[in-house]
Amino acid sequence: MQLLERYLKSLSPLLPAEQREDILRELSEDIQSEMDDKQSELGRPPTEDEQYEILKRRGNPLEVAAGYTSNRGTLAFGRQWIGPVLFPFYVRVLTFNLGLTFLIVGAVFAALSLAGQQVHFADLFSSVILQLFIQLSAVTLIFALVERHLSRHPHHWNPEKFKVELQVRIKKDIHQKIHKKIREVPRFESFSILVASTVALLWMQSLWSHPFLIFGPAASLIQLAPIWHRIYMPTVAVILAAMLRAAINLVRPDWIRFRDVAALVLDAASLAIIYALIFGGTWVVPATADSTVAIHAAQAVNQWIPYGLWIAAVISLAQAIKNLLRLYYNWRWELSSK
Amino acid sequence: MTHSSDSPSLFENLRLELRRGSLVLAVLAALRKEQYGYTLRKALADLGMAIDEGTLYPLLRRLESQGLLLSEWREEEKRNKRFYKLSPAGEQVLGQLLAEWKSIDSSLTEIVKG
């Protein structure tokens, strides 16, 4: 039943957590019943090939899991742009990107407001709507392209691949690894990183020509200080490296140690960038040097930015420690499987 | 732009749409007798209402969460299986749906007769 276990394992991370165990038990029972029927029909246990056929007929684990998600939404304008399989991931990526962007916009407006600058609700609203439009367009476009690809190749999932992997594994060390669990980087984790990073890159690129994207209407008063120009290229390099890492793990989800080590290197690079920012001293400058309102606004924002940077540093450090522990536990697990 | 009314994919889509609407009724009616998922699927297929497991199990969960079905895990033939049966609320809804279905059936028969 090794093949059945692998099928259920590939399905498991895609199922809603609160029902996962129950669904897997029921599906496992259903597949076993079908295999039993096949055995009665043939008068012998089904061969591996026949078992693969049974699993293949059930379809791609992504499609099977989509049937159980409560979020069965789709995005359609005339024709369907994003189907029920991808929709939960689309919502997840969009929520993360929009949450982060709104946090930044909110922090800028809060700083201005706390410093006594007049902040109109209409300004905040228009800034939020613009962000919503940009992020929504970029993320929707990427997911729509993936959906188009999936609908053109609906049976991309191939249990035959399982068979080859399994045979290689058995040949390699049948006595050692056959009963061990197989750890993999979830493909949707890698995919989500690729999409979120692409949008982040586009957003960062647009910031220079459209400071309105981050400052909203306050862009007429303040602009980014030179420190942001200095950290721009290293930040782009870190994002590109994260995308490369995700792309590699998309193809090779079994490269766990690569993921763990790369994540630590990227954490260290991110911390170095935040360190450079914290000690940058000035983060925004007045857009017009002779305007007292602009000078006051820049002072206000500069007063509050360090708090945000320290929070970012603490979060990044916690993430780095978490990744370090993950590297250690995976290394221990690998040793124990040998 | 022209549309071919005898396009196989168009017919298939319409056929699936038509059958999809009847699935709830078929599942509820079949579960007047307690069954587990696999036997239910086979029973429906034998009676000409084939339903794939990717549709059946999520549907069973949805009907249970709506209070129309009851389920319990029980051992049979040395394996744990989840048995489903119609709840009292399900019986009531099934009666109403059957009446509705009969009404649709007689209306359609009249319409088709012209």
C-alpha cells in the first residue's frame, strides 16, 4: 500500500486542516474497497500498474482536495478566470500581499496623523483603492495564466512518476528507506512565494516613479531618502534569490536541506538590509525643501519609522531562529533515516 | 460566430448539468438504507447514477453539515468504515424534494408533448 500512502500524502497538505484526518481515513477506505473489488474481479491482487490506474482515475490531488475546501469560489467575468482549484490559493496570496501593503500605507498615515498633520479620510481611501487595484490586477493576471495552463493540461498529475520515484528508491536502499516518511517542500508553498515575490518586485519597481503608491496623497510632501536607493539592489537580489529558491523547490520538492540552508542565507541577508535601514538615520525627506509643512511631515514620519523597522527586525530574527531550528530538526531526521 | 448544437462537448456539459441537479435527490433517497461511501457509490452506479468519489464525499459532508444525514465510524470486515443514513430532517426534505421532482416531471412531460 506504499503507493496509496503516497497518494494520500500528496493530498494531505491540500485539505482543510480541521477535517484532514477524517477525509484521509474515508478516502483511504474507499480506495482500499476499490482495490479489494479489483482483487475479487481478477482473482488475484491487483498489480502495481492496475493500482496506478485506480489512483490515476481519481484525478489530480489538487482537484480532489478542491472538492473539500469550503472556499469553492471562482473568479469569472464572462468566462472563468480562476477556478475552484486555484481560488483558495489566489485568495491567500492576495490577502498576504494586500495585508502587507495596507500595513505600510496605514503606518505612514498613522505617523502623519500622530504628528498632527491633517489626514483626510478621502486621501486614505483613494490610496487604499489604488493599492487594491494594482495588487488585484497583478495577482489576478498571474493566477489567470496558471489557470489557463491547468485547464489546457488537466491531467498533468501522473502517478507513473510516483512509480519511477518509488522504484529508484527501492533500488537505492530497500531495507533502509522503504518505511520512512518522505519529506517534501509543498509545491504550493513554492508557487505562492513565486507569485508573491513577483508582485513585490513589480510594486517596488513602481515605487520610484509613483511614490503615491506608498505615501498616498502625502507624496506631494515627502519622498524616499537616499538610504532606500542604497538598499534597493540588495533587496531586489534577495527577492530574486528567494524566487530562484522557490523555482528550484518547485521542480525538486525533495531538496529539503537546500530549502533550509537557502532560507537561512536569505534571512541573514534580510537582517543585514534591515540593520542598514535602522541605522540609516533619515528615511524620508521633504519633497520641497522650502515648505514647512513638508519638513514637519518628514520629521513626523522619520520619528515613527524606527519603531516599524525594529518590529520588522524582531519578526525577521524570529523567522531566522525558526528556520535554524527547522534545519536542525530536518538534519536530525535525515540522520535517523540513514 | 456560430454554435453547433450537436457539439459533443456542449451536449456533455448540458447532460452533466442536468444530472448534477438530481444527485442530491439520488443520494438522499439511496441513504434511506444505511450505507458507507463505497457501497453507496456502487449502488448508485448500478442504478445508472454514476458519481465519482471526488463529488460524492464532499457532497456527503455537505449534506451532513446541513443536518440531512447522520454518520458514524464502525468496524465492518475488520476495517473501519463511515456509515451514512438519512436523518429525520433529511427524510422530511427528501419527501419535499420527491414531490417537487414529480411535479417537474409531469410539467416537462406536458411541455414535451406540446
